[in-house]
Amino acid sequence: MDVIVLEDADEVGAVVADLVVELLAEKPAATLGLATGSSPLPTYQRLIHLHRQGKVSFVQATAVMLDEYLGLPEGHPQSYRTFIIEEFIGSIDLQVERLHSPDPTATDLEREGQRYEEVIVGAGGVDLQLLGIGRDGHIGFNEPTSSLASRTRVKTLTRQTVEDNARFFDSVDDVPTHVLTQGLGTILDSRHAVLIATGASKASALAAAVEGPVSAMCPASILQMHPKATVVADMAAGAGLRLLDYYADTQRGKAALER
Ligand code: GLP
């Protein structure tokens, strides 16, 4: 893993946005894997800004989402599809027909998981997968004990994740308890995985993911097995890392990003 620790969330957003811009310059029809949550928002805001300046176009690109809540009424503002359109896709030139997400209204959810895997393969696989990390080390919605080889399927959220996500809803009782999520095996198939971690609340999960053992108890630790994984964190999220000085070395970070 390449681990890069920067000063703050804005710097993280700028660096990650550059990775996306470079990918699209090389491969305009790339497939982007999009994450929701607050961690990637500075990246999306920066990409929108660069798009408005004419520095990046998504017109030939495809996007696939990581996960979706089950049981929300259609068009609910917190459905991940609505969220990503509001926060990102609606402000760039990516064609909305080329934004793919798991369908929470499918009657056969097991079949929907398989269909979604086929959609990802049909899109040529994911070139760059953006990821946030939950306080319990989840990526997508792969909660602790998720199979390290899992594919898209239904998961039940832990109480901690429900409570963490309650800030986006009127009350904790409104937060869905079930989701459809890409599996850890699905995420491992991406060509480049980029994990964003910002804020002190992520420090212990990030330390376990980067420097702990590979374990289903910290699903993000599976990225240690990814052929090309980049972790971009801010100082607050990086505070628990043993090799913090090394990761925060700007010369080394630059070289890692240029590889
Ligand atoms: C949710 C999402 C994850 C995200 C996590 C962290 O559970 N399914 O993809 O990484 O929240 O969210 P935040 O970035 O808001 O802390």
C-alpha cells in the first residue's frame, strides 16, 4: 500500500482529485468507482471545480457505486444514488445513464447482487475505486466479519454504523438496517483502490487497516492484498499510525503518487 498523510481534508481532496484527472486524461472512457459518505466530498467538490474550469471531462466515463440502502422510499434524499447525483454527478458531464448502482427495489436481491457484478464486468471493471472507511473498519458496507472474498450482496449494518449514519437522517430509527454492497472480493478486483480517511474518529480504524493484520474484523485491511492501493489521509486520521513520519514525508508522498 502507498500511504500518504497530508495536512487536512482539503489537501486530501485535491490530491485524490488529481488522481482521477490523470486517469481520465489517459483513459477518457474509464470506469470510476464512487463512494458516498462525507470523506470523498472534498474530492468531488474539487473535481466539479476542475470540470468547470475545463480541466477534466467525464463525458465518456462510466461510474459504478459501491453500495445502496434497502427500504428507503424512491427518491429519498439519503438514498446513495440520489446523494451522488446531488453531490457530484449532477454537476459534471457524466451521463446519468452511465451511473450504475445496486437496485434496492429488486424483488430478488440475491439475483440483483449477481446482476450488479455483471454490470461492473460489462463496464470493463473499475479503473479507480474511491473508498471511505467506517469507524469499525468497513469499506462499502462490508461490516466486520465480511468474507474477504465476498461479492455484491445484502448486509446487515452494525448498531455503530447505523448510529454513525443517523446524522444524515431525522432520527436513528429512520436509518435503514440493511444494504446492498459490493463485496470485498469485488473491491479487490478494481485496478486501483484509493482509500480516503479524514478526521480523528477514523484514526484507530485506519491504523488497524494499514498496520494491523489482514482480518475480517477490519474489512479495510484486505486492501493490504490489493495490487495497487493508495491510502490518502489527513493528520487527524493518521494520528494512530506508527510510521506517521514516513507517510507524511512530502518527497516520498510525491514519488508514490507519480508511480
Ligand atoms: C458509509 C458508507 C461508506 C463510507 C462510510 C464512512 O457507511 N457506506 O462507503 O466510507 O459511511 O462515511 P464518512 O465518510 O461519512 O465518515
